Amino acid sequence: MELGLVLALSTLAAGGLSLATLVALVIGVPAGVSLLGKDRLSGGAKAMWLAVVVLFPILGSAVYFGVRSDW
């Protein structure tokens, strides 16, 4: 599975995506999946965190993983 991810990312990189875009995808998608799967967060909290992660994928994900200790 990890090899498939590496191949997919290398294919995307060859297609013209920048390193920043790849980093945003690699940490933004797990952050979004993690926060949407949380039963302890209310709907408003999930919406707020999702907006932060979508608008600022690198910084927002880093803050999410830093602030939320239950990921």
C-alpha cells in the first residue's frame, strides 16, 4: 500500500504538481479524515476545523494535529 502511495505521488509530481501541493495533500487528507471521524467533536467544531484545513492545508493540519491530542 505504501508503494502505491509513493507511485501515485510521483506520478502526480511528474504531472506538474508542486512540492507544496503534495505536502498539503499528504497532511491535509489525513487531517480531514481524522477530524470527520471524531464523535467527540460537535458539528460546528468539525465544520470550523474542516474550513481551517481546507483553507490552510499545511498550517491548518499542523495546528489540528498539534492542538488535538486525540487524533
